[in-house]
Amino acid sequence: MNDIIYTWVTDRAPLEEISNNPKYEWPHNFEYFEELIHLKRALVAHAEGRPVGYLLFQVLWGNTPFLSQIWIDESQQGKGVGKQMVSMLEERLKNEKYDTLTTSNEVSNGAGVGFVSKIGFKTIGTLEMDHGPEVFSLKKL
């Protein structure tokens, strides 16, 4: 098993590398990442010197932490990388005095819905969005 190094991102390079990776499924304008980098709300996992996953979070309404995105390279899926990243986020949020974490997944993303359920999130509702239904989940910290 590869040794994974987890780092709260302070510069663009790791996220640029991931977002330019053809295996990355959801391309974004890089401006999407700028605020999260500035606030150190992007966590990147590195294996053998290259980024293999990341987690992004925001704080909605000034009081509601929201896990907005998590992506793990296929080569690292099923090895606990995502679970470790969420655990690191939860510890950070507890230290910052938050007591819940919210997230959402497209209903069609069965793997994402299953992952958050497996790590303790509970479904709190579904919204009809332009892209289809989105299931929202909450975890007490």
C-alpha cells in the first residue's frame, strides 16, 4: 500500500494537476478553487509525489460546514483515502467548534450516496435540481 500524505492546500498546483487529469470526471473553472485555497478549505491526498484525491468544503451561511466535493483517483479508491480525508475534515471542524457536517450527492451517483452513508451521514432530504434530484445528508460530529 502506498503511503499517502494529506495536505491542506495553500497553492494552486495540486488542484490544477487534478483538474487537468483526463480521469477527473467533473471539470471546473479553476476560479472555483481560488476561494477554497485562500481559506485552506481544500485537502489533497498525495501518493508517490502526485495528487490522487481531494476534498473541498465550504461554510454556508457562516455556520454550516458543507462537504462540497470529494474525488479519489481510481487507483486509490477502496483503500480508505476518502474516509481518512473526511475524518481529517471532521477533526478540523470539531476544533473550529462546529458540531455537524452536511453534504449532497446527485441521486444518480450511487457510489457517492453509499459512501457518505457508510461513514455515518444520514439522509435529510432530496431537492429537485436542474441536473436531477440531489440527496442531502448530515452527520453529527
